[in-house]
Amino acid sequence: MTYPLTAFPAVATELFVQQGPSCWLFVVEAVAHARVGRTRYLRAAMNSYPSGDMLDEAMRTQAEPKPGRRTLALRLTAQNLEALLTKLLLWDAGPGGDHRRGMIDKAVVARYARDTLGSTGSVDVLLPNPGPYEVPFVVGEYHKAQQRAAKLVALAAEDTDEVAALLNTGRIEIGGGQAENDAHLGLCEVSVPAYASVRRRFKLRPVDATAVVDFTARPVGEMEATTHAVLFQAYDPKARVVTYKDPNYGNVEIRVSLAQFLAMAGNEVVKLRPFFSDGARKSRLADVLDD
């Protein structure tokens, strides 16, 4: 039997280093952005994701049956963005707004973002220039980010798996004792880039501080157990090499052999989920993107 030597061509991607326990959302955003862009407000929402400590504290207050951590994190993101909007409007209606006459410094927005969201990552996404900014513009930008977060909450409720609810078409699975040649055939059919869930992975070492890291000769035994999301960047069917990115390390390209990638499934399967912006396979995530 002959095996295909072609696969979907690689697409340039940009993966940011994750904030808090949000690897999945950072990968989801990177997959969508690589295909169509238009993720400004989704990117602001993901940079408003609660920290692990914030999420743990909120989870303790939840009544049984408790929601999933990702679902609760999305709810907190939407609620915290709403709280930030309230603070901005109160500032504008008070002495601060009277003094600045409809303008607000970026530093003031950052202070309120830190107080309500726990971070300032969204500020540079929505307000990339030094400022000052007109208050209605700032409020409008954060309102759009809050709307995307609320939409994520609604979409996540449509499936028991939040990622499956957003990237709901075109899934391909490999692993689970699958023969290497069968996995090869599957990877040749994956529309890239794609979200990939893994149960084992390599961690970068100090010697791996380069833009491209080749692990094809690294022993599989050095992989560590995990529950993690990575960005499936490309598959070279001739060399049988997978290139992926890990949100713990941002834009670093990591290369592994097909056998190593199969090992990343652990005792389960790697679920590969692409993004489609339109057509019969349109992903629900498309409804969250910028207008």
C-alpha cells in the first residue's frame, strides 16, 4: 500500500503565552486568527481570563453540582469585564471625568483592569497607543470584549466540552493504540492549524531557547503527563514530522516525529479540531469573531 506524501499546507500562526489556566482558549484564538484574523475582542477576552487562584476561590463558592472549571472561568471573565465597564462609567461620571473632560489616561484604565480582571493584558490589546483616549471609545471597546465573553459562555453551554462547542466540526482523532500508518493518513487530512488535546508532552529545557526546537531524537520517556492543549501547526508527510506550538512557550515551533506525537496521546486519543469560518462546516466560534 502506498501512503500520501501531501498534506494541508502550513499556515502562519501566532500563539501568545497563556495567562492563568487558559491554555485551551489561547490555542482556540490562535487557530481562528491564523485562518481569518478578526480576533481583537476575543483576544481581549482571553487576556481577561481569571488566574488559577481566582478560579479556585470562585469554585469553592459554587453550589453543587459545580460547573466545569472552563465554564466557570468564562462566566467570571464576562462578569469581570462587566464590572470593569461599571468602574469606567462611574469614573467618567465623577470628579475624574469632570476634570479630564471626556478623556481618560491609559494608566487609569490599567488600574481598573488590574482591580477587576486581575491583569492588564486586555489593555494593550484594545488600547495599543499611549493615549489618552476618549472615554466613549474605551467603553465601546470593552463592551465589545464583554459581549464576546458572554457569547463564549452561551456557546460553551451547548456541549459538555467547551472546545467541542466552539470548534464543533471537522474533528480528527489519532492515538489510542492506532497504527502509525493509520495515524499518518489521518494527519494528512487535518486542516491546519488545529487545536490538539494531549496527555503527554515534552517540556522545554534551558538548551531549547530557540525559535524552532527539534525533539525528533529526544526519548519519549522524557515526556511528562499532562492535560494540555497545543496548536497543531503542520505535518510533513515525507519526513513524518509534526510541528506544533505550546501556549506555555508561545510562538516556539516544536518538532516531533509521528511516533512521538502518537505518544502524546497517552492512554487516550489526540483530538484535532480545526476552524472553519463559513460554509457547511462553519464553526460556532465564527460567531464570536469581530464584525
